[in-house]
Amino acid sequence: MTFTASGFFYLTWRDVLMNDTAVDFVADSIKVALFTNAMTTPNYDTNTAYAAAPWNANEVGTPSGGIALASQAFSVTTGTLKFDANDTAWGSQTITNARGCLIYDDTIATPVAKPAILGVTFGADFSVTSGVLTIVWDAAGIFTATPF
Amino acid sequence: MASDEAKAYRAKLLGLQFQPKGSRPNATKTTVLHDDDRGGGRVAGRQVEHKDGHVDAFITPPATRISAQTKEG
């Protein structure tokens, strides 16, 4: 019952790479939803989507379903592909013990609705009181792909 | 009670800057909640407590990485 690791959801990425899903990281509504550490440990090999276990419980923050990324973009620097977007902020509210987030495609309905793309742990619980919770995406981006 | 103008004049004589009530900065206390190496990246998080009682948080998780082995030859 912990959210200790970040990762890519295999089933979604397989479908993306096999052209079995029409996920568009830039044009679609890619949302970020917050979860507490009370959730069942994510399984990046088998988890499928937002609203499917374990991503159907222990969500925090308003609105339910999370906040859509804005200004998503891909870029490349000396062979490293980067996916980035504007920082994501939950407007003035009280949020208790956000431990990590799920990034998913809110636009896609088939073959799997709202497919899970990426899970990101924060490593600790974060709370705000009548305040703003902001994920300041790393300068390296939300995720990168690097040949080695 | 002295007017803001009088207070500003007195502050000026003392070489100070007077800030009328309501325009003072919302004093904050910043606490680092988490700062840790994780998977080759650094997770950083801080909490900012404001004078009016509201609390903000800022989280910077490291970019999640895909490493792709390429075949050569």
C-alpha cells in the first residue's frame, strides 16, 4: 500500500507503439491526478487506466480527475527526447497527503478509456491549506527517452 | 492615531520605509519537506506557510526516464 516508485505503464505504451490506441500526447487532454500513499501499490506491468484499480480510490484534489497539462511539447537535445509541459497547479484548496500523481489520457475512449501513461511518486506526502499545490516539472521534462 | 502620511513622514526622517497596513508582504515560512536522490534524479519539495494561514506546496519530481538500448553493427 505505497506509492514509492515512478514508472511507465506497459500496457498503454505497448498499445501506443503498436498503433492500437490513438493517444496523442500533445493534442489530447492529458491529465494529472493526485493520489495518497494509502492506495494499492501501482503495478506498472498490469495497471490500465484512470478510474480502474488501483487508480479508482484515494485520489485527492479538486476537480476529481485532476488537472489537464497545458502546452505539452516534445523536443530533442543530442539524442535525448523530452516531453514537457507547463507547471501544473491545483487552485486554492486544501489537499492532504498527496504522495504522487497519475498522468493519463482523458481523451481516449477505446480500446481502453483514459489509459494510464505515467505514474510519478513525490517521495513524501505534500499538503496545502487553502493554498495552491504546484508540480514544478523538472527542467529535464516530465519524461525523457535516452539511448545508451 | 497618526495618519499613514504622518507615519510615512516620520519613517522618512528616520531613514526607514513605511508600508501602510494591508500592503505589507504576506510573511512566509518555507520548509523543505523533501529533498532526496531518487532513481538518478532529485525529488525536491517545499511547503510555504503564509502569514494569513494558507499553505502552498511546490513539488519537483525528476523526469522519469526511458533508456533505450540501440543495436550497432
